[in-house]
Amino acid sequence: MPEHDPVAEQVTLPALTLGVGREVVLPRAAEAMVWSGVGQPLACVAVPGVLLRPGDVLVEVELATVCGSDVHTVLGHRSAAKPLVLGHEQIGRIVAIAERSYAANGMPLRVGQRVVWSVAVSCGTCPRCRRGVPQKCLELVTYGHERMQRGWELSGGFASHVQVRAGTAVVVVDEQVPATVLAPASCATATVVAALGAASALVPLAGATVLVTGGGMLGVTACAMATDAGALVLVSDPDAARRRLALAFGAAAVADPRAPRDSPTGVASVLAALQDAGAAEPTIALELSGARMAVQTAIDLIGTGGVVVLVGSVSPGEPVLLDPESIVRRLITVRGVHNYTPSDLQQAVTYLSGAWHRHPFSALVGTTFPLEKADAALALAATARHPRVGITPQPPATLG
């Protein structure tokens, strides 16, 4: 991925209806790294100020992490509006607020607070929001996925600042927890909380045997969370380094999905060995990779009365064979999880604030690049060498 031209560029943007608000002029213009299409380097766009509408806050980014969906976008594996500012996993500090700006717990937000925020901006009043699925709001917009607009230029985490809009779940975080631990909360960790919630609504985690397919960022997070909740976890991933990492996050066993069917390292064989040693049959399967064969494996190997939660299938792929009779006779439930609720994000932050002492979450961000090297960060992230790659802006400006 080529690097951007370091000179801030001009782009033609559609206008967002501004209305009334508080104008904030930064002592030093904010910078946003803008993606304009597959094969194009990111362009640095200067934003001298913002108009904060009621409920908005302006956050100076401390650290952003590159999610797999960012990589899929720049590689053209998923459709995306452009130009756009990528990034939806980040942590930062509030530098300006508008009136009626509140955290997800209902407390007023203040300048200086360290925060993370949800990927989704929800209206709070549509039928979906009212029935408890604000992450699928009929008026939904999402950070790092929307076309850059005049009036909301700072719309993604690959920037020095983000304008966090009203309708976003904002969670104040502990000053002592490393940014490398907390930045992924806004996507990876909160999504895992939602997935485990979808599973545990049907099958208790304590004492369960859990199959996790995919040992990346979500996989090792799910492994740690489920293990801490009393489950026995098997992680399946074709990459040996990821399998070793899963063991460091509490996995009872790991398996190689590429192994021959009768191999002792294959998923079915490892599950059978665990059961021979006294483990329960698997009643929870979390599919976090998006690979067709992993989806098939999760459905085929889940035990009677179990639940399969599909999370990784967020890009177009080949269909999976489904045997309705087998589903019916085994009493299987298949659920989908995409994004999460404000409560999930709050739980994610609470979990990480304690769990980083028990599990090596701080080591999951392998390399951190300065903001102007965001192209290099994306290129490294595309190799999947590290669960996450970090991006940090220039030294922060301070508002008077």
C-alpha cells in the first residue's frame, strides 16, 4: 500500500446539514487520513475546526488500532463509500464538548476525560432502537465507514481528532489501563461481549465446552472471557502462532482445521479427546473467522441443545450447506451477531480494566505507526502478523 503525500490535500465533500452548535477552532488544524479507493495512498486532509452540535464531543486520539474490516476495505473486499476516514477502534481524550453531552451511563461528559466510544451512532427513537437493537438503527451511521462529509470530516479513528456525535455510546475509561488494551474495546472486545451474551442467553458459560473458530483478536479475546467465566475453550485456527497465542489466553486445547480428518490435531479429534478426558460435549460455538469451512465445522460439531453464534461472516462469501433435519433433531440454535449495544461496550471496558492483569492483552498490538504512516500500518495489518497494529497521531494540541 503506497504511502500518502505528506501535504494536506483538498477534497470535494458533500455537506452535512449543520444546524446550530458550538464552533471550535483548533490551535493546530486536525488531520485526517482519507482513503479514496483501492490502490490509492491515504491523503492527509487538514481540518481547522468543527461545529459541535448538541450532544457532540471532540476527542483527541491517543491510539487507534487497525481492524480487519479496515484492511478488507482498502483491499476492495467489501464495498465502501469514499472518500472516507477509516478507523473505528480507538481511545482518546475529550478536548471540547457541546451542551447535553452524556456518557453511556448517563453522567455528563467533561473536557479532559479519557474515553472510548461505539462504532455506531444511533437515533434512539426508531422502532429498532426502541426494541433494543440500536446497532441496527434505521438512521445508523458508523465511524470509519461513512463517506467524508463537510461538517463531519473527523469521522474515523485514523485522524488526530474525532468528532463523536450525539447518539454515540461514550464510555469513560481508567487512566491506568494501557491504550493498547482499551483501543480495541470499540469493536473487537465489545463484539465478543455481544457474542458471548447471545450464547449465554441460551446456554450457561460456566462448565460449558466452547469451540472458538478463528484465533485472531476476537478469538483470543473470546477465549479469555469464556475461560474467566468458567468455560473450557478449544480454539481452532490454521496458524500455529495464533494457536500458541490462544493457549496464552487460557485455551484448554487448540486444533488445526487444515489437519486431515483422522489427525489427532484436527478439530473433531481434539474435541473427542477432551470429552474422553471428562469435558462436556460442546454446547457453544463462536465462529469468528468468516471462513466457510469454519462455519460448517461449527454447525457440524456443536452438541445437542447447543448454540452456534456467527460473527465473522461480514463480507460476501460462499454459501454453507445446512441440513435442516440435523438442526431440528440436535435442537441447535444458530444466531448472528453484528456490532453491539452500549451495554456491551460498557461491559467490555469493565472486563479489560481487570483482565489485562491476567491475560497479555497489552501485547496484542504488535507495532504502532505514526499517523502519517497509516498506509504502512494497513500494509502490516494485511499480513495478519499481529492481532492488531496501532496508529498514533502527532503530539497532541491543547485547547485553551
